[in-house]
Amino acid sequence: MGARAGRADLHIHTTLSDGAATPAQVAGVLARGDLDVAAVTDHDSVEGALRVRELLRGRGPEIVVGAEISSADGHLLALFIERDVPEGRGAAETVELIHEQGGLAIAAHPYFPICSLGDLAARVAFDGVEVANGTPLGELANRRARRRLGRAARARLGGSDAHVLGAVGHVTTRFPGRSGADLRAAIERGETWPAFDWGRHLAIAPGHVLRMAWLMLGELAAPRRRPEVAAPGSTLKRSAQTVEQK
Ligand SMILES: [Zn+2]
Ligand SMILES: [Zn+2]
């Protein structure tokens, strides 16, 4: 194979979920970048991907429509879908629903401390495992995913999990070919491999970590509303419930 391998970032968020960059900003950075394929994967919605694809029409990388589904067992990526996949179902059922509409199901960041599948990633019929995820401080979890799941995984993938513009494309999935169809065939044959741009990873980490801390502070300051059980005025009880909920 003389030709260079294709480059795909398979995990990108926009402001339609919890990303900081709008679909237009993501489309702009993709148009200027060197990716061959990119999957936009907002939480539980294909809307961000559809908008980026529409904005790019004819420019930049080929857009794979996707979403990061909040299954009851943890996050998983649905790629090559066109319709939303329901959240809150078990991982096995969610994978079936993705396959029913012709999509591929990928176990996302399986060993992150929250919202993750853990060893379940090996027991459900995933088409691949994200063994390289670009979230800052995720390096140990990535190593664990490579060691525990890498050999048995049907395909090994990488994605930036970009929530800020600077992170887009810094972790990629490499594959023989250039197109979305080539990528899909490579995943199905288990011929993909992840690539990690450490220079960019370290350069963007401080901003990314600050943003995560800011979002967490926001969550703490304004906990999600839930039915009031404690007596009115009993703030102590209420905050205890909030902690339990996490
Ligand atoms: Zn996730
Ligand atoms: Zn994500």
C-alpha cells in the first residue's frame, strides 16, 4: 500500500450538546483541516452532525452522521446513522437499535470513571472499541482500554471527544482508503488503528481542563431539579440527596 492511510476523527461535539463550538465553527475548522472523514457525535442527537454535513456540502472531510448515546450502561457511539437512537436503554438493546438502522456501534471511552461501559464493552456485540479518546487526563483509561479490550475488539478506534475547537482532529482513526465507505469497510474488517497527536493534546489540555472544571462548578451551583422530599427549608437534607444522586 503506497498511498497514505485515511484519517478520521470519530468523536466530535458541538453546542447542540455540551460542546463549546457551534456547528458552523466545527464545519469551519474541518474545512481548513486535513481529515478525510469526520463523525459529529453530539449526545443523543444527530442534529449537530446533520447541520455540519449541510454546512460543509462539497468542502472538507466527508461527514459521518453519528451520536453519542447515553445508554443505561454508559456512553456508546452510533456511527453511520440518520435518525436518533433512544437513550436510557441497556447497552445490548441500544447496539441492536443502531444495527437495525444500518449503523455501527462503538464502545466509547470504556474505562472513564463515569458514564462508561467498563468490561461490558467486551460482552456486547460492538463493532469496535474507542481505545484512544482525547479527553484530558484520560490517558490511564485509554491504556486500560488498549490492554483489556484492544486484542479482542473487532476494531480499534480513536476519537478526539472534542468539546473545544482546538481539540478537533488531534486523535484519529487511521484506515486504508479515504472515504466514509472505506472507513466503514475498514471498521468491519478490523483494519483500523488509532493515532494520537501528543503535542496538540498537551497544548490544548489546560483550556480543556478549565472548561470541564467550569462546567462541573455550574452543575454544583445549580443541581438538577428533582421532586422535593425533604421538609421545606431543610437545605442540609437536600444537598445530601444531590450528592447521592451522582
Ligand atoms: Zn462520553
Ligand atoms: Zn463525547
